Amino acid sequence: MSVTNLGLIGHPLAHSLSPFIHQALMDTAGIQGTYRLYDIKPENLENEFPGLMQRHHGLNCTIPYKQAVVPLLSSLDQSAVHCQAVNTIYKQRGYNTDYKGFLSDCPDLRSYHVLILGAGGVSKTMAYAAVDSGAGVCIHARRKEQADQLAEELKSKFPGCDVCFVETLSQWDQEHDSWFEQKRPWALLNGTPAGLWPDIRRMPLSSDRLPSFAFVYDTIYNPVATRLVLRARSQHVKAFSGLGMLFNQALAAQKIWHPGHVFPEKMIRKIREQLAEAVLKQSPVNFLLTGFMGCGKSTIGQILSVKMGLEFIDLDEQIEKTAGQSIPDIFSEQGEETFRAIEHDCLKAFLDRKHSKIIATGGGAMIQKRIRNLIDAYPVQVIWINVPLEVISQRVGDGSGRPLLSNLQSQSIEALYNSRYEIYNQTADLSVDGCEKPEQIAESIKEMLGFGGNLI
């Protein structure tokens, strides 16, 4: 049996999941083949591409070559003509499976208007798909000329469609209800790289805008759930990551390359379920559990570590090991300032370890600006176990063993809780209700992070 040679061209390609997905799909269909990455510098594309095409059964292409390969091909499928971009090549013919991959993963857009962030390749694909579906489309991009150009292109190819662009999101806030004749709910589609690993603390827009949307679709899949997705889910807004689109476009490409093969549905689901773990293995993330004392961080963290198969670290325990003293003794003998310095240094030491882990912090960790700065410098997702004050008061009782509570009256406990509440809220990527049973909370966190259920 001959071996099928496949590959991906792009630049850069350091963190591509394509080899994992395509090798798994070929194994499932009984195809003997290989899938390799070809990181080609732009100045070498024209010289290297013909040889790669001759040596391979088929190719994928990604940024920055989805448009650049078009003149190097003999023909284009209608999908590629539609988007003027190619991501799959077979027998010198260009196809666009991103289009199909997006439509098969995103909720049906025909009943919505959409705000698309970005005007590059993936945003362009989503814009064409949205207009094709009958949605009204508004485009916002950092480069307003690019957004304007895409809007005009859509109007030209789809006469009579509802398309516009906005220079600022404030303009969308104030005017979007009056733009289109049909009144529909809005959806948010993100095609920008804001929030992409390792700079995962970024968002393409402020989270206070998220309740304005019926759902959010973020084409980023690394991390599995971006801060945008997690903040939306925290506010009970449906949100989807780009992992489903990535998988669906790969499957569509395999069906173009191997039209005579069957890809069993049961095995397909299994591969997709494994994708999230593959992302995390390739691009590690630190999951920090935070919240007021008594919220259950350590208990929930231990359960979550078992569910996700990750190391668990109780930061307070590590501080005691480092200092050789209990936390109450550190406070009484060395003071809070010394404790906070040890806390910072311990956390940094664990963040420097380049593998995914779950870390339960002390209740006061996030009050330190330098710790907040620290987590912004690493691939960290902060999970806030949000518990009301009255429940906290029941759980901590007289504050025994908790230095900051032991000498406080109930009014002072309330003041301490209130002073930290907004810091937790602003720092968190994901907020979860901490009043459920620990097992339920841990399962909910796992699913909302994209590692279970149907929230990929």
C-alpha cells in the first residue's frame, strides 16, 4: 500500500495541531500516510511551492499564504473563489474548508446580526458565511481601511446585503439598533488574535459589552477557551471556541483528499474529544483558583486536578514549607509584608515550571498588584470561586487559623470582603458559583474551560 504524503505550509508553524488531527483522521479511516509541517519564509514560497506540490498528495496552507498561493494554482473550487482564500490544495486546485468548518460549528446565523472583530483572513471567511446565511454584518478592525474594504467587497458580491463597518466600538454601542431594517439579536464573532497563547490575558473588547450579544464565537482555539469565551460564560452568555472549526475544516480537507474513504462517526467524536487535551499538552496553561477565604479553593482544586489529570498546588502549603512556619506564625512574627513577599516568590517559582497545573491561591493573593502583574506575564487563567458573604461568614466562623480574621468583628469582615470583591471580579477569567457541592463546582469548571461536555 502506498503512503499518502500530506503537509501544511505557513509561517510560523511552531504550535500547529494539524499533524495530530490529520494523523488521527487517517488512522481512523485506515489511510497509511504522513502529515508534515513546512515553515516557509515568504521570500521562498514561489520557489519551494511547486516542488512541495509534486511530492505531496495534498497540502493545507495557513497564514500568511491563503491568498498568496492563489496565482500558483491551476484552478479554484467555488469555496475558494467565494472567499478569495485557499487553505486546502488537491491536484493543483485550491479549496476553502474554513468556510464549511465555520458554518458547521457556529450556531445558525440566519436569525442574527453579527459584529465581526477583525478584517483579516478568518474574519473575511466569517463575513462571507454570515452574509450567505442572511445575517446583517458589521465589521470593526484596528485598521479601519481594511474593514471598509471588506465591507465594500461584500456589498459588491452580495448586492442588497446588510453590511457596514464601524471605526469605534463606542459607535456600535450607540447606534447598532438603528442600522438594519430587520430587528434581530446580535452575535459577536472574533477573528482577531487577541487572547492567543501565550498572551492569553488579552481580550478584543471589554467584558461589559458581552451581555449585548446572544452568543460569542471566538475563532481562537489555543487556549481551548479564551478569556473572551470564559468571561462570556461567566455572564451566562453562550460562547464557543474555534476548536470545532479547526477540527471540521481538517475533516473536510481529508474528504477532499480521500473521497473514497469512510471516517466513522464514533471515532470522529473520540478524536474531537482528545483535541482539547492535545492543545493543553502543547501549550501549557496555569489555572489559578482564587476567592475569599472559606470559598473552597483547596478542596475544589484537588478534585479538579483529578478530573483534568493535572498537578495540584496549594500555595499556602508551599509558603509554609518555604518559610518553615505556619501562616499564622509568619504573620505574628514577621508581619504581613514578609508573608506577601514569600507568597509572590512562591507563586512565581511555580509559574516558571513550564507545564499545566492547578494552583489554589490564598484569599489575599490578588490584592497584590505585583501578583496581578505576575499572572499577566504568564499563560494563566484565573478562576474565581464566588461565594456570598453570608455563606463565607458561616464557613469561617470565628476565623480560627486565619490571621486576617481572628481579631476582626463582623463589620470588619464585611469591609474586607467588599474591598476584595471587585479585585476578584476584574482579575478573573472565569467566575463560578461557589455555593454548590465541590464535586459539582469542579465539574462545571472543567466543562467551562472546554474539557468536557459540549462546550468545546
